[in-house]
Amino acid sequence: QPGDRPFFMYLAFASPHDPRVAAKKYMQEYDRERIPLPANYMPVHPFDNGEMTVRDEKLAPWPRTPEVVREHLHDYYATITGLDHHLGRLLAHLKSTGEYEHTIIVYSADHGLAVGSHGLFGKQSLYEHSMKAPLIFTGPGIPRGESAALAYLYDIFPTVCGLVGAPQPSEIDGKNLTPVIQGKEAKVRDTLGTSYRNVQRSIRDDRWKLIRYPQINKTQLFDLQADPNELNNLADQPEQAERVAQLMRQLEQWQQEFGDKTPL
């Protein structure tokens, strides 16, 4: 009978990583000329963020033209649509075997991608478009809805333990998101820190985000509530000085927690 033999499967796809080659039928689902540009599209990034010419960034020439950005978005969307089709095949098979109603499904990715946002093309930045990844849990006992709770991908492991009733190993860093999923808690973290090599560090809470570029002594502050596309840097405004200082202290605390000794 379904559910008598518990199973676990981890399935990793290469798509939509470049080189992106989608079947013709998925390419035909999109009109390239009508694909909207990102709301934070720029021809070039306004300053050197410490990783401007890595491989990902060389996928398109500078400046990034609307035509080139739409070409890459077309390929990107078409490969994702193809991936969606094959995920549908997998879910259909689960239903045909009677396992679907007894199975928790987790969908995520390892990072986002710029594809024209902020004049960038790759993942090597700490803007939301590159650091934010999809995270979907569905299955028995999981209500429909969404949450703005801050999470790391390594929270998936203890969350799955929580959802299936398995003990959570004590030595791991992740936090169990089950209380958030069940609507019992609004969040399990107050802040979220990210890093890229020794050139970028960031910290954010549920509204404010600070990005620090230590190599060039530059700071960005974004109000993600009013400016989700991170276009209006408030770091140099006198009225935000205390907020910048507070977030810098939180970033230093995050560094201490994770053993990050990179000077800010």
C-alpha cells in the first residue's frame, strides 16, 4: 500500500544553467520582442563590485542592450518552462502510483541570476535577484500560502526532519521552518547574511538591507519595502546614519557567528 515503504529522492537539474538549450516548442511559447526587461535593468553596473568580468558576466557584451537581455531571458524562460514540463511528468507518476498524497515535495535552487538586472548577468552579487532562491514545500499537512520569513537553504534539512517527525541533529546550523509553514510563528530568524568571496558582504532584516564592498569602501542601503528592486541607495543620507551603523554591527555579529574574518 502507498506509504508503507518510505522513500527519499534528491533530484538535481542542470537547467536553467547556461548553456541554455530549450526545445523549440518551449521557445515558441514566448515572443522575444514582448519579454519585459527587468525593472532594475541597466546597461552597465554603476561601479566595480569586485567581480565584473567573471565567466558569467562575459556571456553578453558591454553595455548590455535590451535586445541582448531579451535574447538571454528568452532562453532562460524557455528552459525553465521545459523543466516545469518534466517536473509535471514526475508529479503525474507520483499520482499514478498513489504516492502523491503521502509525499512531501521540496523545490528550490542554489541561487538566483541577474540576466540584465543592475547591468549584471551572473549570480556573483548580493542583490536580491542573485541571492534569492525559490523555496517551495508542498504535501500532507502543509497549508497553501506564502511567507516572508528569512531562511537559508540549509534550513531545508531540519525543516524536512520537522515535517516528517524525525529527530533534528543537534550539530547542524539550520533552523526548522515547520512553525512558520504551519502558521504558528512568523519567522525563525531576525536577520540574514550573505557573502561573496572577499569583495561583498550583506545583512538584511525584514525590511532593510545593507551591502558592504570592503575593497572599495562602499556601502549600499536599500529599503526593500519601498524599493524591492534595489535602485535607490540610501546609505549616504544623514538620517540613515544610525541605521547603517546598526546594520554594520549586525553584519559584524553575523561574521563572528560564521567565523568570517574578512575586514569590512
